[in-house]
Amino acid sequence: MKHETLMLQGLFASCLLVCTLVLGAMLTVRPIPTQPAGTDAAHALVASTNSCGASDRGAACPLPRG
């Protein structure tokens, strides 16, 4: 009986440690800033994909270089 109690206490301690570490990681994470959708690169990408006539035939449109 004592062996099972020690095993359960060890499992509880390890689960508590893992939960604490995960919660700490979630609370201290810093979000990565992203570019807003209204940038020139986004406009060029939308314009190039909308003007491609190959999508009507099922082919992929080439991306602009630059």
C-alpha cells in the first residue's frame, strides 16, 4: 500500500510541475508582430493572383519575382 501511495504522490507532483511549466510558458509568451494586410507586397500579391488567367484552366499562377 505504501508503494502505491508513493507512486501516486510522484505522479501528482510531476503533473503539477508540467501544468505549472505550461501555464508559465503561456503567460510569458511574446506575440510576434506581423505586417498589416494593407502593405504594398500584399496588394501586389492580390493583383497578380486575380489577374492570372491560368486558374480557369486548373493551372497554378506563377508568383511575381522581386
